[in-house]
Amino acid sequence: MSVIRERSLAGLAIGVSMLALVAPQAAYAQDQAAEGDNATAAPAPESSSQDIVVTGIRASLRSAQNVKRNAQGIVDAISAEDIGKFPDSNLAESLQRVTGVSIDRANGEGQYVTVRGFGPEFNLVTLNGRQMPTSTLGDGVSAPSSRAFDFGNLASEGIAGLEVYKSGRATVPSGGIGSLINIKTTRPLDAPGRKGSFSVKGVYDSSRREGSKAAPELSGVFSDTFADGKVGIAISGSYQRRKSTENAADVLYQSWATVQAPGGSWAYGNANPAPDDGAVVQTPITMGYSFMDLDRQRINGQATLQVRPVDNLTFTVDFTHSRNKVRADKHRVGLWFARAALSSGWDKGNPAPPLYFQDDYASPTDIALEGAKTANKNLNNSLGLNAKWEPTDRLTLEFDGHRSTARSLPASKYGSSQSVQAAIFGATQKRIDFTTYLPQINYNEATGVDTLDPAGYFATGNSYRNGYFRDEIWQAQGRGRYDFDTSFLDSLDFGVSYTDNGVRSAFGVFEQASWGGAQPLVPAAGNPPLSYYVPDDIFSSIKTSDLFGGLKGANGDILPAFLYFDTDALTKTFIETFGACNGGPTCLADYTRVDSRIKERTLAPYVQLNNKFDLFGNPAHLTLGLRYEKTRINSTGLSQTPDNTAWVSANEFSFLYGNNASAASLKGSYKEWLPNVDFDMSPIKDVKLRASYSHTIARPNYSQMGALTYNELRATGGLASAGNPGLLPYKSKNIDLSAEWYYGPASYVSLGYFRKRVSNFIFDQVTSTNLAGLRTPIGGPRYLAAVAALGAGATSEQIRDYIFANYPGSTNATGTDSQGHTTGDIFALPEDPLINFQLSTQVNGDIIQKLHGIEAAIQHSFWDTGFGVILNYTRVRGGGKFDNSLPVGSPQFAISGLSDSANAVLFYDKNGFQARVAYNWRDKFLSGYGQDPSYVEAYGQVDASASYEFRKGLTVFAEGINLTGSNRRGYSRTTNNVTFVIPGYARYALGLRYSF
């Protein structure tokens, strides 16, 4: 068999490897599949010489082609071309170049992956074949719950390869309907000798609003073998820091009120033109502009020790650590619509797109400023032991065990996230224009009011949320392989694994819902206005054009500027003057609101028979596998039950918590048989046909099995949710077909078809009930007395004033706002009506969804010119479709995340110079839905890289990310129902690498 010796030009990895990534099956140095897989080493293509040397991009592409050609089932792979030379600093950015894989971005970086339309919670991630825990604090305002793996926690240094299993295999862990993604770290005995790579990089982020736009990145990898190749060590580490700014315009997803014309005329007032009768319309409650400064620090490290005392026995101990700390400082100006003298305009259609909204007021209304900070750190540690023994030349036995933890916790004395607000009553008209790409908001100032003067602003509400998430996995695996000496039976794989997964998700909060204006602990002499208590020197101003310059709609009738404040300074005022956080000095709330613990234990034996035979004069393979999984779940939830409720402002209601907490334990279990069949053949030389059938599962999110939580209280009732540990996993029956033609040493074309039949979908089952005997002042005797005295047209503020004046024993009046209305709390009484809660519980439904799609790819090298091109495209259909024209409450189902995707790469590799330009595209997709859908518009991004080895071992390289500054935009039922608009910015890097 010909031997191809990969010998890359040292340091050219960035350009080389990233080019290889875009191939549908990208290159990786190892010819083996994940730990426990039975794939055999890929033979090299035919060659006329034993000494052919293939380097750079050509080596990567040829290796990728060999992997694709010789793999059993549908497996993609990516690898470092050489030690320390993985192509991207973020693993998600690498994965997006694999056919069928798209990514979700956060702050301009890849974070979560979607495979064949299935979102991150439907894809399982392993490290060296071991199931990995995952941890993130998510939105920062609720208890974390997702199984989605955050690739933003891992740098790429020390990573040897990524493997993407798209078809099910009995020999790998279950848990991914979309895919199983295995991360492989460096194994020194796989590449004997002393090797190392050290690099320094400067990253320039053009989005940064102020301060230095540059930040450093350092990395190093060292590997060595000694004692005649019997001992090997590998050590890697990296430090990365990035400072950036994200600007946004938003009508928050929860801030659309959805009604049906004409019955919902209260929501859109005097409409001209009016929506058609029967049309579903969404009306904004609030909209704002914001900017958010981010500071991300990521530290990663891996260490591996291998010992091979005898040729047939190898011990491996490895440790992986990652630490990712993210701080965000967000400032937002928001306009709220009170729907007084409201006018609007609508385009035709169902649903009807909004054109404009305008509120006119007889007296000034509020302009709200928010300062929000998040400071969280994600910590991951994995310690593993592996022993591999080959007692005979036919039998291989292996034991693998690990303990891995993932934790997310706050990195600030104010908790995971803090939100403080200030406001001024300074607008007599508020308006939004939805006819431009960037919705335009503006207002008219009240007579005598300067909304850019800090002296008029007063403190309102504040909230300090504290989240904690911990996922700990203990796993032991025993596996073996026996090679037969027959013409048909090739080998038998067998094994068993036991996984103990323990999860804790906790949440607490300090909150003052004083949206009408916070009151001082001790009123000052002369009862000064509320703005007296907020220092003027904590405010600054910013021009809107500085945030959105270049976007359509950034000029014209748009808010020209707004104020923002020092969030920590206002937090100090809330603590010292208004008694926030019980007077401080910290705001780390106890985990009393939610404390949910889940124990998930899985036993999984498997067997797989691998057959090889001749068909039409060429080799063919048939693999038959069966995996059995038995999972037991124990869920214990400590949930704080409200003691009472309060009406805290005109449109705000709050639960009142004391020390009333309750715990409940629930159990569940399920069993699954997961077969797989893989077949491939070559009807003619250089052509391969494949067919695979498999069953795969994806387990429910942790929140779907957790504790009872009280989510929200409104005038019309309450919202609560409760978990169900008896849920069955999602189950998919998969068919994969593909045809491939390898017409050149580094050129091929492939076409694949996949079909998935998914069942056991999880739905919200909503019941109307009262919880804990809670009551509401709305509709009670005091409320009815106020309406009788004031008349049916009385406003909420007038009704509250009446109750404060006539029932002081059941209220807590704190003062008056600038319009003269009484502020404070009105408490529910025993004679008030019971609250009707909408209690949401997750259940498995009987709906079956069918998805299908195609994957097409071509890889072509233009002879000896050095130029080449890689193209791939994935098309996904099915999975249900959300009907935007149906009213709220209509039963609907659709799978989120489904979208088409494509990649196009032009590369050059010759005479020591390597370069590539890549375009990555994802079509619009449904990102989620509740009563309304949320979509993300189609997005395309251009990246480029180049490298040159100017001296042996020394390489200079450059990168450019999002060179054209592509923007991101989301919407709800129509493209005018904007949920967010985020301008895009380019990011550049220049670095130097030394390799030996």
C-alpha cells in the first residue's frame, strides 16, 4: 500500500486547515473514528511512488477525501494539520464549514451548532468518546436548564480533531438526533517525537465602542515521547481576551401584543390604514436602542500522559480544563406605549405588517433608561483514564473512565445579572416607524423638559439575579473488538457503559419593582423630587448615529441621542438610599427561588457486527449494530412559594416571597433499543454508494424535568410551570443515502439524501388552576368600590389612588410620582378573588414529524496551478411550519432551527504561500415560538486567511472575520415585526507562530 507522508510547511496551519474545514468531510490526521468505533484505517489512494510528499492544503484535502471514501456510515471530520494548528480559535467556527452544520452566534462568535436543522439541544458532544457535561447561565434572568454545549468555552489549541457522526452507531453514546460531535485531544504516542508550536496573536475588533480595540491571544502546545517510545506527554495552553461592543435595536420578543382585527382595536387605536378584518396583528409594547460593551477572557489547558510498558498495553491519563469569563455592560433607552390616543397604520395581508405607531398624551409620560450588567464564568474540568490491551492479534479490550464537571456561576458581587433603571416624564408623543430596515423610534419633548438633562431623571426599579448551574458526570466504559479470519465476518465490537449525570440548577433574586419611582428610606426635608436622589454626574450621552450609522433608517425621524448612566453608581444609590439588596453590601441572593436537582443514570450495553465482502469485483461492507439504553431519573425540586401578591404600579404585579419553600421528588425511567445498519459498495472504480438506517434519541432539557416555578403575574392571571421527569426522549428513525465520485487525487463530487421520522415530541400542556391559594386585588371589593365611585372609564392609576386613600390598612403608600399619582403596593386580601394560573407542564405528544434533505458537495483542484474550490449546500424540508396568520392560542407545532446552509471557498496553495476566502451562508430559520414565532433572517459572512513561512519554523499569518460587516436581524410574524437589529463589524488578527 502506498504511503503518504503528511509534512506541512511549519506554521502555515491557519490558512491550510481552515480551507480543509470547508470540505464536507474535512481532513483529520488520525484515520480512526471515535473511541470505541470500529472504522478501519483509511488506505491511501493509489500512487506510483512510495515517497510522495503531500503538504499544506493538498495534504488536508487528500486526507479528507480518504476519510470520506473509506468511512462506514456518514461521518465527517476536521483535524489540526499538525500539532497546535487547528484552523479556528473557536470550535464552532470550524464546524460551520462542515456540510449540514450551521451555527448560532453570540457577540459575533460561534456559540452553538445546528446539524441538519436540529438545534444545539439535539446534538450530543463528547470528549475522546466521553459524554461531556454542559453548563451556561443563558439569559441570566432565570434558572439555567439547557443541554446545549457552548463551544465558546473551548479554544482550539490542543485539539487534534473533531468528528461529526450524522448516522447512528451502536458503538458511540446516544443523545443526538442531529449528530454526535466528538472532540479529540492530542495523544503523544500517536505522533512520536518532540514537537511544539507556540504563537502570539493580536486581535483587532472594529466593533469596540471606546478604549483599545486590540487584545492579545497566546497559545502553546508541546508533545514529546521518550524511553524508546514507551512514554509520551503532551501539554497545551491558551489565553484569549476579546473586547467588543454589540449595538442593537429591539422590540423584545415578549413585548409584542398579538390580537385579531377588528376585535383588538384597543391594541392599535385609530388605524389608518386599518388592517383587514380577521387579520392577525402584533402591536409593540416597548421598543428601544442599546449598546453593550463586552469583555471575554478564555483560558484553556490540556495535559496528557501515555505509558506503553509493553507493545500490547497502553495507559492514558488526560486532564482538560477551560475557564471562560464574560462581562457585559448594557445600556438601553426604551419607549413604552400606554395606548392613550393611539394611532397606527397597517399594510395589507394576514398577518398585517405594522407601518407606524404613535401615542399622543395629554400629560408627559416616561422615557426609561436601563443599565444592565452580567458577569459570569463557566468552568469545565475533565479527568480521564484509559487502558487499552491487545492480548492477542485478534482481540482488543479497553477500559475508559472519567469524571467531568461543568459549572456556571456569577463573577460579580451583584450576582449573575443586575438591572437598574431610571426615568423621566418628558414625552408627549412617542412613535415608531417600521418601514425601514432599522425601525425608527422618536418622541416629542414636553414643554420645558430637556430629556438630555440628567437633573430630571429619577430612580425606578432594580433587580439582582443570581444563577448557578452544575453538571457532573461519572462514566465508566468497557469495550472490546474481535477480528475474525473469514472472508465475510470481519470483526465484532461489544461493550457496555454506565453514566451517572448529576445536575443542579439554582436561582435567586433581589428585586424592587418600584417602576413608578423608588422612594428613599428616610424622606429628605421638604420632600424633594425623586430626581434629587440620583447624582447627575453618573450620566453621559451618546449619539444614535454612532450605533447604527450605515443602516437604512439610521437617518431621518430617529432619536438623535439618549442618556446612559454608570450602572454600578446607580446600584450604589439603590442600596444606600432605597434599601435594595436588604441594604447590601452585596447582592448575591440566596438560591431560594428555584433549586432543582436531577440525577440521571444510564446503563448501555451494545454489540456491532462488521462484515466485508466483494461485490461486482470491488469491496463492500455491511455493519449491523444494536445498542440498548436504560435510563432512570430522579428529580428533586426546592421551589419558593409566594406568600402573597401585590399590585405595585399601574401595569405591574409582583409575587411576595417569605420563607415558604417546599421540596418535591419525582421519578421517571425509559428503555430504548437503538439499531443501526450501514452498507456501502463500489459498483465501478472510484464511485461509492452508501445506505444507512439507524435509531437515535435526544433527551429532554433539564427544565422540563425540574421544579415548580412561578413565572409571571399579570392583571389577567398568573403563569407558572412544572417539570415532568417521566418524559420520554425524542426518538428519530433515520435513513441516509449517498453517492460519491472520486475523479482526482484531491477532487470529488458527492450527493446525499437523509430522512428523519421524529416522535415523542414534548409539548406544553396548559391547565387553568389556582396555586397556593394566592389572590389578586384586581376584581376584589376594593377594586369594585373604586370603579363604582369613579366610573367605568377610570384608569388604573385613578383606581390605585382611590384604594390608597380609602383602604390604608391594606396598602403601603411610599409617595407620589411626578404626575401626582400615589406610589406603593396594594396587597391582596383574603376576600379578594383567587388568581387563575396558567400552569404549563411538559408532556410527550403523539405528533410525528418527518424531515428530509439533501447534501451536495464538490471539491476540485485546478491541476498544478495551486488554486482550488470547495462548495457545499444543504437543503432541509419538513418538520412542520408555523402559520403566522393563525390567532394566538391556535394549536401549532414546528421544529425550530431548520434552515438551508451553504459554503463556498476559493483557496491557493503553492510556493510556500497559502490563502483562502470563504463565504458561509445560512437561510432564515424559526428560532423558537410561544404564542408568537421568532425568526432570524438569512445571514452570510465572508472570512479570509493567509500565511507565509518566511523562515524555517517561523510563520506569519493573518485572518479576517466578517470582512463585509454583515448585519443580523430577527422578526416575528412579519418582517416589520422586528425583534432585533444588530449591526455587524469586522474582526482582524495578525500573528506569529514558531513550530518545531
